Amino acid sequence: MSASQLRHGDVYDPSCSARDVLELIASKWVMLILPALAQGPLRNGELLRKIRGISQKVLTQTLKDLERNGLVSRLDIADVRPHVEYDLTDLGRSLCGTLEVLDRWAETHFPALDQAKEQYDLRHDGGACS
């Protein structure tokens, strides 16, 4: 990789770690967790309730991956009732707006996408019954 590519990255180069970042943020769970944290720090249980359908195991692993990549910080709160909260880092906030746009796009266009899938399936399955 050239010095210029190292500074700017090249997602088309298989040795560029920018691909690892794309793999991380392409996860549907990351696309939901980061915007959920945009309103402020949340506890694990609050995230589970907000992001219905995610398992505790997947949430924990995804939060660890986000923390490792500098997008989320884990805050240990030593209070009368100690607990942990997760919050966006500045780097995570810089990505969050982009993910929110993708979330809104998906919410707006899912009917057209569903219809396209149905039409494709009819053309390619011939409408055959299982």
C-alpha cells in the first residue's frame, strides 16, 4: 500500500483495515445500536428493550466490538447501585448521522423492496407451491 493509501485508506484493497470497519458497521445491530445511543448513555437492559430482537449474547459482543473500535465507551458507574452505561465516543457520533440516514431510508423504502422481492420470487419460482 502506498503512503497516500495508508493515510486515506482504500476499501477496494483487501489488506486495508477500512474493510474491517465496513464489516463492523454493516451489521444490522450496529446500525441500530449507534443511533439508539445518539440520545445519550444507556444501560444494557435499556438497549435490549429498545432494540427488540437482539439477544443478550449478540448485544454484549457487538458492544465489545464497538468499544474496541473506539465507537462506544463503557462507563462503570460506582453509585449506590453500581451499573454500566454505554455511550457514543466522538468517533461514534461522527458516524451516527450517516447510520440514521440509512435507517430512515430503510423505513421509507421497505414496501418497495418487499414488493420487488415478491415479484422476483414469482418470476423465478414460477409461483410453484412448496
